[in-house]
Amino acid sequence: MRRVAILSLHTSPLAQPGVGDGGGMNVYVRELVSALAHAGIDCTTYTRAHSADLPAEIVVEPNHKVVHIPAGAVDMPKDNMFDIVPEFTDGVLRHINAHGGTDIIHANYWLSGLSGHSLKHELNVPLVSTFHTFARVKALGGDPESELRERSEAEVIGCSDAICVSCTEEERQFIDLYGNPPGSIEIVAPGVEHAFFAPGDKRGARKALELGDGPVLLFVGRIQPLKGADVAVKSLAALNRRDAKLLIVGGASGAEGEAELAKVYSLIQQHGLDSQVRFVEPQQHHMLSTYYRAADVVLVPSRSESFGLVALEAAACGTPVVANAVGGLLTIVEHGRTGFLVADRQPEVFAKHIAQILDDPALSARMSAAAAERALGYTWSFAAARLRRAYADLTSRDRVVCK
């Protein structure tokens, strides 16, 4: 049995998505590790202890446990975590050495990558890196990152034996911006749990959420500039339908979260939409399926998106998606067939496509069926199989040597 040490320094895969730094990465790590465990891989996920009363270890299921490593103050913001990477790394190393070693280090996000870089050399095992977001890609979307992150990502890329990307578009962007890495590039598309996310009764979902019969637009995500809740509000305003509602499911996130939330509230008041927008606190992941089924259209106006799990989960529930034409959303949303893609996050264009779906029941039905069918091709078991093959290949070849 292969043993894999999964690093998720800044956020626990057990944390509630939509709260703090919890989002698609949390779902990705939790579900992919679960699928690896089901396939017989012994997985230990290491994350920073974010509360004083957390148990040292949590056994999630056979072959799948989460270990909390004390490192820094429990309430430390993500922007300050660079300084505690060595402390986190030492804690992970002690645990690995005390429990029989590991065959692979798999780091998630650049902070974990820095830890993984050190652990690779301490343990002489391959390093796999999944960045989830890249600094240079975020900069293209108007969200520049620090020079420290830029340098750190370059360091991790130069040491990684494999870099996982979610789709061919992310691979293309990576090569355009960073060139060919010394290690391999592995395309490991995320999946969706079809037992939860599948087409269902829209009327029943709306009754459960007390929504009534008017058109329902849905935004799911953390409230931060990157995700574009403001664009969703502007799109509702441009739609100019007093019977339409917009649900915003998620909470303020990151250093700019509260300011962004205030900006969204201000936009709602400015456009006179107080009675048409409902804020919903972050939901347990599987509960999102009810919201997807209740919606006529799901809006994904992110500035950048390496993949876009919200768009995939919505599609799996048979709900058309209108999304910004960036990153992995170009792969998930088939323009004119499963939803629509909008260049440059233009609210008027979002509104035009929303109206097309709302005003044409036959088009909506065709998109719903096509989206659900397309989503069936994405499963966590398939993602785990791709990753298992990559792990096997890495353990039988020479390591990447840092320059």
C-alpha cells in the first residue's frame, strides 16, 4: 500500500466551505483524498491547527486521517502564514518519521508547496504540487499577488516532480506564464459527488427554501473581490425584472472580505434591490444541491478560476451556468449548450444571457439536460485513478533536482 502525505497548511479539508479561507480547495482535498483512500492509498492530510481544542488526529474513514499540526497563533490570517512554514514543516516531519515514513508528498497551495519542498529533501521522496491558483494567473485577472508569493511559487515549481492542473486550459496558461517545468504536468480534473449533486425537483427545492415561483439566480462563493458577488448584483440590476431574486450563498473571506461585503450591500441599495437579494450563510457542502436545483441560473463571475467546482456542481444538478470566460470555466461551460460564457464580466451581457434562459423554457430544458450529461464525465474516482498512475510513475523514476 502506498502512503501519501497530503499537505494543506492554511485550511483544513474538514472546514466549512464559504467560511474564512474555506472554499473549493477544501472540497477538492477532502473528496480526492477520500477517493484515494477508497482505492487503497494510505492518506494522511496535514493541516495547521486552527483551534486550541482540536484533536491531534481525526480518522475520517479507513486509510484517511487528518492530523492537526500546531504552528503559530490559532487565529492567524493566511497572509501571515509564510513565517510559520518552518514550524509546520518540522511538525509534519516529526509525525511522518514517528509513523513509518511516506512514499509521496502532495502539497496543496503555494504555502504547502514550500513545506513540501523542504520535506522532499529531508525524506528523499517525490513532491507533487497542486497550486489551485497561480500568482501570475491571478494578476491577469486584476488580483496581483506579492513578490514573495511569486518567488515562492517559482521555487516550488522548480523542485516539483509533478504539477497537477485541473484542465487543458490551466495547463496552457501555466506553460504560457511559467514555461515547461522540470517535472511533469498531470491533468487531474476534479469530480463531483453525483449521489448528492444530481437533477431533482425544482418545485420541491424552492418550497424547502421558501422561494416562491419567480425567477431565481444563484451565486455561491466567498465574498471577496476575486469571486465577483458585485457582478452578480449588477447583472440582476441590468436584468430589470422585479420578479427575479438573487441568492448569495457564502460569507466574507480574506483581508478584503468585509469591505467587499459592504460594497455589495451598497450596490443593492443603489439599485433598489433590497427586496430581491437574499444573503444565505455558508451551507454544508451537500446542502448546496438544494440551492442549485432551486435556481434557474447559476452565476460564476470570478475574475480567475483554475477550475470552478460551483459551475460543475450546478451543471450536475441540471442548472445552466452563466460564467466569466476564464480558466477552467472555459472547459466546464459549453457556450450556448450547457450555459453561456461572458468575456470581461460584463453585467449587461450576463443579463442578456440570463434573460435568454428565463424567456425560453425549451432552451433552458435543453441546457439543463446537456449540463447534467456533461457533468457525469467528472467523478472523484476517475480523478483518483489519474493521480494514482502519476504517483506510481514518480516512485519509479529519478527525482527532479533543484537548480
